Amino acid sequence: MIKVKAIVFGGTGFIGSHTVEQLRLKGHEVTAVVRQTSDTSFLDSLGARVVRVDFSRTESFGEVIKGYQTVYNCTADANLSTDVNLEAPVEIGLTRKLLKQAALNGVERFIQLSSIVVYDFRTNKPITESYGIYPEYPIQKLLLKREEIVQEIGKETDMVTIILRPASAIGSRDKNSFFSRLLKNHVDNKFPILKNGQTIVSLIDTRDIGRAMEWLGTTYKVFTEKQNLFLLKGFDTTWMSLKAAIDEARGTVANVHDLSQTVVKDKPMSYALNTFNTNRIWDDEKIRSLGFTTKYSQTESVQCAVNDLIKRNVIRK
């Protein structure tokens, strides 16, 4: 296998850390660019080179990126709220600057981590990359705008740009994902459900997202299109099945909390309520047909995440 020099922005994050980890497991030379105050103990344990920068001063990014073949952008503003700024400094400003500096400094591939949050709730059927999205929430508009910037700069330059939209992730080093919040509900003995918990959802182990990021940046052969967009999932499940997996992992059967009482007739649902009310099924045949496959099951993913969250004292056993 060909080894590459890769640089990861956002390497201390939930998915960014798994991207660095999977790159190192495959023997690639990896640099993680992090904020000056970031805890890099895990990255240090992997043998990754760490560069601390002031993300508000991006004029030096060209020097940081120079000499690398592949750039991974896993940055995200952890403080995004319902008042989403469509010119968000991280999602928009930083992404644009990273892309331009990468192109100017001869980077071959730019891998952008995106999210299935971009998708609307107009269908219960499986969704592919060709699905026409009609954003309903500000966060969806913001994430789509970031993807458009990635695609536009890819068209304008010789650099290949790749966008990955992974399913909602379950795994270790979780700081504030949907799963850690669900797990806290489980610990509080009120696991949320709608429609008897039978709504279907596609999820994925974070290790598999890291594996896919590594594969897209090092192994995937770009054929005819410079702009590449991929969905990715690990397994389909229901919210009640996910609860059962958490029950087993914790050794405790939690009670359920019926969210139907919070649904107001003729009033639009919040994004969170919609996820419990609408099937969110992703069809990732495109990336699988090109040779990538996931490894981890629901049981393995949940057990790993629960054990890690207990070990870090995020939840009690």
C-alpha cells in the first residue's frame, strides 16, 4: 500500500481523532493541526506530529500545509446553536482558507468531513447522494454552503475535493454527540421514543468513519469526476433496538419516555423530534461499489461507546 503524507485539521475532535488514528494504523505520516489549548495526549500516543496554531490567524496555513499530499478538514464549531450564522468563521471562513491554501501548495486531495444533518425530512425512504435536498433548518443551509465552497474550489483548481457525509456516529472519545446525550437519558431512566421506537435510523461506528476517511485520501482511485460526494453508514436499526443494545451494554433496562406528548399539532417539529419521527435511512452503495466496506456492528459500536463513556466518568455505570 502506498504511504502518504497527510495533515488533519480538527484532529482532537470526535471524528478527527479517529481519522488520525486510522491513518496511523495504516502507517501513514500524519500531522494534526490543533488549537493552542487542545489536549493532544491521545494524538501523542499515536505518534502523530502535532502543530498548534491560532485558528484566528490563518495567514500561516500555507506554510503548515506545504509538502502534504492529502488534507483532511474535520473542523467544526462545537458551539453552534439554533442561531446559525451562514458566514460562520469555522464552517465557512476557515474551510475556504484551507481549500485555497491547499490548492496553492500543491495538495492532491482535500477530504471534507460533512454530515447527514444536511438532509431534510421529506421522505421515509432510503436516500442516496443524488437526493434533492430542501433545507428546512439553518444548520442544514450552513453545512450545504460549506459543501458548495468545497465543490467550487475543486472545480477552479487541479485539486481533487472529496466530501463524506457519514451517518450519526457511535464510538469512543465522544464529547457531545447524539449518542452521549441518549446515553445520559438512558442513565436517567427515560429513553426518548416516538412511534413506539420503530422509526428506522442508519448509524455507524466512528472507527469506520475514520477508516473511510483514510481510504478516500489514500486508496480510492478517482475516475472521472473531480468532485466526489459519498454517503456512509454502518448499519440500519430502530431506536428501540438501539435502546436494547444500550440496555445490554449497561446491564440495566431503562424506562422509555414517550415524546408524543411534546408534539404540538400543526406546529413544525424541531430537528431532534424529526429524527425520532422520520426514517433516516442512507443508501451508501456508491462507496461500497468502489471497494470500501464497514466492519463494526451495532453491538460492537454501542459496547465500545458505553465502556469509554463510563471509563471517562461521563456517565455512571
